[in-house]
Amino acid sequence: MIDLRACIPVALGWIVLVVVLSVPAGAAGVAGAAIGVAVVAGGAAGVLARSVSGRRRRWAERCAVLLLAAAFVGAVCGSVAVKAAVRSPPSLVEAAEGSAPVVLDGSVTARSEPETGRATMRVDEATTRIGMTRGEVPVLLLGLPAEAPELDVGDRVVVRARLTATAAGDSVAFLARATDVSVVSRASGVVGWADALRAGFRSRAGGLPGDGGALLPGLAIGDTSAVDESLEAAMKGASLTHLTAVSGANCAVVVALVLALGLQLRIPRLVRLGAAAAVLALFVVLVTPEPSVLRAAVMALVAIVLVAAGRPVRPLPLLAVAVGVLLLVDPWLAREYGFALSVLATAGLVVLAGPLARLFARVVPEPVAVALAVPFAAQLACQPLLITLSPSIPVHGLAANVLAEPAAPVATVLGLLACLVGPVWPGGAAVVAAAAWVPAAWIGAVARFCSSLPGRALPWPAEGWSVALLALLVLLVAGVVLTTPYRRSRRVAVVGLLVVAVPTASVVTGSAVGRTLSFPADWSVIQCSTFPVE
């Protein structure tokens, strides 16, 4: 039985956040009144869940879930109301509307990209013609001058720029066209240590040939700057984009290695757990806190705390708690594709991977069944959202993931080891990096091969009704997988799936065949537009 009690409040809060963040920032201030609702509803839920017993217990638990949902909705809306004014100070909004020059003082949060001239920063102080404003304003720097110094995470910079306000709900509050960039100080402490390690590993991996050298920094430390357009297209075409950079799975690998090593060394349990938490924190700093990494790190941290307290760890409630914490801290994550895909993939693995593996094990050996079930569960859960990014369903994605996924942890662990060993033993680091290149090159080769196969994707419209239809198909497949065999619920789910899937598959397949027959294989279609010349 799937425990959804923690998931329902978080899911409702997420949906409300998507709507609230879609309106202009000023309207989000209305959500401030929801803080009172959150306090009252949360208190009532706690009292109700503990005070009622006996036959009314189940009814009380359902009411408590609804009250907790109201509490969480109020809390996240209140968080938006509090943070919106800090993210978009009136003086910067006015400067953006008038395209007035501003001076931004803050720290870099994402490394500059020489190819695109972009970087992101958190502005702590901004000077306009009105005066100085303090806050925590996320800004995307565009058009960095060619002579601008290379910026890394944690560097303190002063930027002269002109601002443009972003759309409501964007992860950054302003776009800044930089005219001058100066570095006040380079990152120091742990962040500076991480910058130096990343730079050394980038240089070492840059000497490795082919796709393996380009993919290895992303797999090990989340740096995708060496991935060119051709390789990126191949990874996307093979549904292997999640292997281009560090993902949440890497956090699990790191924590598992630390715990296993501590167990072999017979280190006391609490010390092992503390060491795992510390190494996890350093890993997040090293690879930079991307949304999927944050999700996995919070999940791992909560799991460590529960184990230390002797409490059971249940994956789905654990995921809900992690998502809830992150949405409270940063509500704008609710509209981040990377965060949503990470959560959906994890939910798919938690809910569907086990039942799918048991189902596949009826016809193939168990190891093969597990290897098929894991990518299939993640792909199934993410597909309705992926359609909005790429209007097609990958045909060879499952095979590509089965072939490439086993190589990813090997490349990650060896790459991290090479990164850490580099400053103290360059020769050993070069050997380990060369060993890590092998699985990384294999992933690149799989991507190239699978993306070159004919019929790699079925076209699927990205309109609202088609996304809803695909979501319905996913729910019906999940119903078939999760219901008990030979029961009425299973028969209903199977019939419903057939009723929806058969005509849908006929239309999609017919459309793909018609498109293929309508255009010769060697044709390219180009649409040109003309613009008046002033």
C-alpha cells in the first residue's frame, strides 16, 4: 500500500505555487494572509491526529491530511510573499523599467560560460540613481565583455549593467546586460577549495580525447562546458541528457560509499552517519547545488537523521519531506524543469521500479528485469513533462539507458577520486582520470549510436490535451502495474489502458508513417521570413 499522506499536502502546495508564481510579483503579496491559515491549520491537524482514536481514527487522519495541506499551502504562499519583495526591490524594478544604469555588488552563483558570455550572481547591494538597496536578488548576467575575467562560484564581483525584469516565476529576478565586470575577491575557504579542484580536473579531463573527455567533467563534478552541440544533441536524442551532468543519483552513490567504507573499518554507527553527512555537504559544494542535487542531498540528510534516531525510512514520504523543505526555502523551484523532472523520476523509481522488476522477471532473468525496470519507471514518470520540452516519445531511450546507466556510477566515482587526488598526486590522478574516461566514452558511444538509429522518436503534440492524454496513459500503466493480479481492480485498469492506448497508438503511428511517406528521406524543409528594412 502506497502511503500518500505526506505527498498530498506537498503536491497541492506545489500546484498552488505554480499558479501563484505565474502572476506578477506584486500580486504574490496577497499570499501573506495565508501565513495565519498555515499556523491555524497546522495546529488543528496535529491536535486532531493525536486526540481521536478508535473507529474514527481513519476519518481523523484524512481530516488531518487536509489540514496539513492547508497549512503547507499557506506556508509556501507566505514564503513567496516574504521573498518576493527581497528578490525584486522597487528601486531595481524602476531602474529596469527606465533602462537606467546600475552597479551590482554580490557573489557569483554559477560559473561564467565563455561561449555564451553568461553567469549568474546573487546581488547583495545595488546602487541606482535613487540610492543603495540591500537584498538577495538573483540576477543572470548576459553579454559579459570579452575582456572580462573568468568568474567562478563564490567570487565577489562588482558589475555595471542595465537591467531587464524577467517574467513572473522565473528563477532569476532580472537579466543584466553587463558593460563592466571587476572581481573584488576570489572565493575562499571551502568554496575556493572546490573552485581549485574543479579547475584542476577540467584541465586534466581536457587532455582526454573524444566524447569521454567531454562528458567526464559533467559526470564527476557537474561541469558541462566541454560538451559541444553535436554531443549534446546525441545525448538528447538517446534520452541520456540526465547523464550529461551530475544528478541526484550521485549523492546516493557518495553516501553509500562512505557508509560502506565506515562499516568495513568498524567505525561506530553515529560516527559513520556524521561522516556521511559531512562528505555529502562537501560533495554538494564541489558539484554546485543544482536542483536535482539539492533534492537528493536533502533526502539523504533527512534519511541520515532518521537512521540516527532509530526511525524507519520510507522512500516516498522521505521524498515528500525533501520537496516540501526545498519549496519552503526556495518557492521558485516549483517552476524549474530540472527540479520537477528529478522529483518525478525519483517518484517513479520508488513507486514503480519494484513492481515492474517483478513483472519483467516473469519473462527475463532477474538482473535483466531490474536493469529494464529502473530506466522504464523513471522515463514513464517523466514523459508527460518531457513532452512539453520535446514533442516526441523516444523509441530507443530505454535500450540506451540500459546500456549506459551502469557506466555512470563508475565514471562518477573514479572521476571524483581523480579530482580529489589531483592536488597531492598529479600522476596518480592522471591514471585514475584515464580509467574514468573509459565508462564516460562508452556513454558517449551509446548516445551516438542510439541517436543515429532510424525512427528514434514518435512525434507527439505538446498541446494541453495531448499532455493530459499522455498523463492518463501513464496513470493507467501505473494502475496495471500496482494493482493485485486476478483482482477486479487489475481487470478495470487493463481494460481502461486498452481503451485509451489502442486508438492513441493507432493515431500516433499513422501520423508518423504518413509523415515519413510524405517527405523523401533526403529532403530538408526550411521556412524563411522577410522583415522590412528600415
